[in-house]
Amino acid sequence: MLARQRHDPRTTLEQARRRFERWRRKRPASSGGMGSRIPEALWALAVAAAREHGVNPTAQFLHLDYNHLKKRLRAASGAARLNQPRAAFVELPTPSHHLSPCTIELENAHGAKLKIHLANPASLDWVALIRSFWDTPS
């Protein structure tokens, strides 16, 4: 029987710290007394740690600039959101004379919201309503 390993959150940060320290020891010095830029692979590691442990604890533990790490985390989060698929098609039930009263809530890409309570949903032109709402800039 295999023993179950517990995930220690400090383990991830400790591994990242060791990689940063190794890079800092080996990095070539550039002119002006400052070292070379942090490689993207290390920034990706720092962003992953910040996502899991928070920006401030990660920045302190890895000796990174808080604001720079925060910007990178926001950029990575924004890129992840942009890569998520968006709904391209929404199927609505075909209106019939037997529909009960209902409430419809819509939100467009600009953040505008529309909420309608319908006593007789069969009397509504669904396509025209949705098209006019989504095609109107807020």
C-alpha cells in the first residue's frame, strides 16, 4: 500500500526559491552594475506561485518586486480569460401557447443588463429582442 503524500504549500515556494537562487548565482552581470533580466520560465514559475499563495507572500519569499509580479499575474490571468471559449450560439425554447410566465435576464459584452418578466412569453419576438439588446452599444 502506498503512503499518501501531503501537499505542503511551502514546498512549491521553496522549489521556486531554490531555482531563483541558482539563477541569481549564475547570471551574468550586465553593464551598470545590475544583473541580467529574469528569464520568462522563472517569471512563469513566480506567477504560478503567486496564483496559489498570493502576490505579497510570493514576492517576499522569492525577493521579487511586488508591483512587477502583480502586473505579470494580471497579464497572465487576462490571457487565460481571452483564451476561454465564448458562447457562440444560444438555443431558446420555441414559443408555444402553453408557456408559463417567466423572467429573462440578459447581459451583453459591455456589461449592460436586461431583465424582463413576461406574463405571456408566446407573444414575444425572441430573436428581435436579443438582437436589439446585443447590437446596442452601452
